[in-house]
Amino acid sequence: MNFVLGFIGVVLSLIMMRKREMIGDMIGDADWMHKVGGNYMIVIYAAIFIFFYSMVLMTGMTSSVWEPILRLLMPWTVDKNAMPF
């Protein structure tokens, strides 16, 4: 099931890259979008994130990818008795 969802995410990200102008026009233009490259770049950033997350989901590496990030963001959730990796 994860492989199928990951494949759908990869296809969705490729469609987002291909149709970024139409999607960017649909979401509109906000002031904060100009600081990060405009509304078309927001669509590209979202497509890149969806692509990489889909690849991680397809390979089954979600826990090993998110665990270090969560340890950095929320260090109080770390089990003190666990072995460091």
C-alpha cells in the first residue's frame, strides 16, 4: 500500500511541476510568497517535498528519516535509556 501511495505522490508531483502556472494562478498571490520566489516557486517547493516524501514512503524509510528530525525539534521526547544511533 505504501508503494502505491508513494507512486501516486510521484505522479502528483510531476503533474504539479508540469502545471505549476495553472496551479499558481489558482492559489493566488500573497505578500509572503514574493519573499520566497513567488507563487510558482511555492508550487515547485511543494512538488519537490511531495516527490521526496513519496520516495521515502515507497522505500519504507519513514521512521529513519523522521526520527533524527524529531529528535532535533523535540529533544524532550528522546528515550534516555535508548541506544544512540
